[in-house]
Amino acid sequence: MPIQKDERSFAKTLDKNQKSYIIYTNTNSQMITHLHIKNIGIIDDIEIDLGKALNVLTGETGAGKSLIIGSLNIISGGRFSKEMIRKGETNSFVEVALYEPENENAIDGTIIISREINVNGKNMCKINGRMVTVNELKEFMRKIIEIHGQNDSQNLLDNKEHLKYLDNFIGKDIKSLKEKYKEQYVRYLEIKKELKENYGDEKERQRKLDLLKYQFQEIEEAGLIDGEEEELSNKQKLIVNAEKIAKTLQEVDLAIGENAIDIISNSIRNLEKIESFDSKYQETANNLKSAYYELQEVSRDITNYKDEVDFDEDEQKQIEERLDLIFSLKRKYGNSIKEILEYKEEVEKEIYRIDNLEEYTNNLKEEQKEVTKKLDNLAEEIHKLREKKAIELSKEINKNLQDLEMKNAVVNIHTDYIEEEYYENGKDKVVFFIKTNVGEDEKELSKIASGGEMSRIMLAIKTVLAKTDNTSVLIFDEIDTGISGKAANAVAEKLSKIAEKHQVLCISHLPNIAAVADYHYFISKNIVNDRTATSIKQLSEKEKISEIARISSGEINEISLKYAEKLRLKKVAG
């Protein structure tokens, strides 16, 4: 990836699995810095360094452009057919280096994500070398990458995501309201659960109370003390091994008393006979005397230890019975004495609650009324704000659709208030509706079949939400299908606008879009060893001009080159 002058001092290289990934530390957003694809369709083994802003892929039909998008869908946890594995190979592999400085698990700001799929259908997904499930991979990547293509559903077709789009558009004005609502909503669920547990069959309630009282009494009568199990285990160990300990101490005592002390004493007396001849003999005698006194002290200690060792059969029985009781209680109520005592406290609270059920229940019902009232007020306030902003968002989207040559398309965002139930984010059901042609009824956006229309609708939405949308990487597969002229310029303009806040990867056949690329890649297919293989090349500025010229007229000549230069000049000047 070429490094711009203002970035050069900030670039680092992370060596991972003997590959180098460029990491940009001067951007606040997530981005894919490197893509590695192996054995997918006609792709043998390719690697791509991607840049921030707008990345455009062009090339001949059938060269493998859509396979690259498909590979990004695979690494995002999408479905994979074993037919996609390159002929003659046993597995496919996709890997991305993701710049994500806010993630605590990132290495120098980068996270490595990979997915290997074998011909037997087995998946191996990893995030920074840690094995994860496909669902975990999908959940991790769905907040980072959003793909829009001819056959792609993704978030736009999921009605559950529509509320998020609207709230992102509203921004901070709704954030504080939702936080207040959620606080009350959590308490509402707690009260609802408690009340449900409180009501029930009287006999069942009494049975539960009897059980709790029995459990409390059993723990209470045991008189457990935290830490006593370890103390008892140590005592038991001493008693069980008392005979062995006593025998060993006796042997050591005899060895010291009868042998070592007497030998050292005689040695001291002998040294005293010659210490007057040389000071060194005196020094040695003194050292030996110190050893003699220490040995005497050790001997006294061992004698005391012998006296302490006592095998008490009754004490052993008591200890064993106590440990058996503790083990029995641990099996029922916790893995340690501490956990058992904590359980006892919970049981005591539960007993009090049941004994005072009527009072407790009445208090809960009163609190429920207060919480419900607060929820209703907040939900109503949230609904009014969403209803107002939905109109504004619809207008903004429709304005962008006009620019994208969908002149008859009208988006209408429905915000239906659900009276009978509370939800995590309020009481609204938000659904995007669209009418694509004059005289037709509006339909849910999820019912629109055309991939080309869907891509442009998403482009219109993303243009409006560019400043507030949290998805970092947006991928558009042939978003320019069926458009030209003014609409092509509009698409190019909006992609550039979105790329100011996001990393954008786009497959295109239009010179207008290729001309505004920050990074331009040419995809081709070649015959290597009698096999078709995809190759990719990042184009220099001169090569970009040639490719734009080829796209614009189908051939490279003086006229098409001048046209390409003109288009590219607008980007450079901008």
C-alpha cells in the first residue's frame, strides 16, 4: 500500500505469519489493511494491501472481482459452498488484517482474522490466533463490515436494523432518552420476574418455604467457619501419619543425641589441646562450638516434637465426621464454605420475602406502577422524536435517490407505536417502506428484489448517515449496474463523500467511479501452468489513467486518454 507523505512517519509494519501488514496509526476508524485469499474459484493465491477512503476494483468480466467480495463475505461469517473451493484443492483460506486500535486484544493496533474451510465442510475460524465459532466470527465482523451487492441481503433487508439507522440519524438527542428508558426497562423486567415468581399455587409456595427453612437450618446448625476445612485437613494429615512421624523423630533424636553431639564434643576437646599453638585452631574450635550449641537446640526441638505427637483415635473420628459434613454441604450448596455461607444469606432473604409475601408483593406492584408510568412517558417522548426525525430522514434519502436516477422512488419510514408491550429501545417498530414506480403501492424495503436498486438505496442511506454510522468498512459490489451519465457522477460523488468517514471497497465498470478512487486495483485472469488464475495489481497514477480510458471507450487511444485525464483531474483538484 503506498504511504502518503503525511502518513509516512506514522506507518508501521507488523510481521505476522511471515507476512507484512501496513498499519496506519493516524486514523480513528477501523479499516482492513490487508486481504489474503487462497483457493477460491479461479483465485489461486492473492494478497491485497488496502488503503483508507475509497478503494476501487476494475477489470475484465470473469476475472474474479466478485470472488474478492465473496471472500470478504466469507471472512465476515457468511455462508460458504464447498463448490467455491478451487478445483483440485482441499481447502480455501481467507485472512484479513484489521486495524482496530481501540480493541484491547490488538497487536500494535492490528487484529488478524482468518477462516479456513475444508472440502469436508469443516470450518476453522481464528481471531488473533484464538479459535472461534462461525457465529462468534459473524458477530465480531458484523459491526465492522457491511456488504451490498446484487445478491446481498445484509442489514438493509433486516427490519430489526432499521431502528438503528433512524437512531443513528437522530444522534445524541435520542441517546440520553434511551439511556433513561433502559434504566427503567431493566427494573421493569426485574419486577415482572419477581411478581411472576411470587404468584402461584399456595401449596407450591409452602413447599418451597419448607425446603428453604430446612436448608437454612441445616447450614446454621453446622456452624461453619470460613477456613476451617483447610485447618481440619492439616490436622487429619498429622493424626493419620502420627506413627510414622514419631518413629522418624525418634531415629533422628537418637542419631543426634548418641552420635553427633558426642562426636562433636570430643572433637572440641581435642582441638582445645592444640589451639594455643596457632590461632586458626582456636577459630576452628569456636566454629565447632557454635555448631555444637545449635545441634543441642535442634535436639531439644525434636524432643519437644516427640512429646507433641499424639495419636488420638477419638479426635481423628471427630475430624473425619466434621469433614464429611462439610463435604456433604458443599455438594448441596456450594464449592466452598464461603459459597455455602453466601447461599445461606440468600436463603434467609428468600424466606423473609415469602413470609412477608403480601407486603412485599404490594410494594412491588406500587413500584411497578411508578416504573411503568416513567417508561410510558419516556417511550412517548422517544416515539415523537423518532416520528419527527423519520420524516427528515425520508426526505434526505429521497433527495439522494433523485441524484441517483431513481426519480420515481419514494422512501417512507414507518414508526409504529406498540401499545401493549415494552422493548429494550422503546415501544417503536421502525420499518423502511419504498415505492419504486408511480402508481404502485409502497412495500417493505425487504421485499424489493432488484440488487441494483438495493445498492443505490443503501448508497443513499449511507450518504445521509455517513457522519453517524458506526460501520467502518462498506463494500459495494457493482453498485453502478444499469446507470450512466448524470447518475454515474452522482454515485461517484456519494461514494467519495462516504469514504471521508469510512473505508469503502467498490467494484465498478464506470470511469466516473474509477476516476475518484483513492486506491485503484486492476483484476485480471491469466493462464498459469494450464490453469486460469486471478491476479491483482495496484495501479500507479499513469496506469489509472490508462484503465479509466479503457473502461470509458473499450480501448485506449488519444481521445479516451484525454477524457480519462479530465475525469482524474477533478479528483486530484478536489
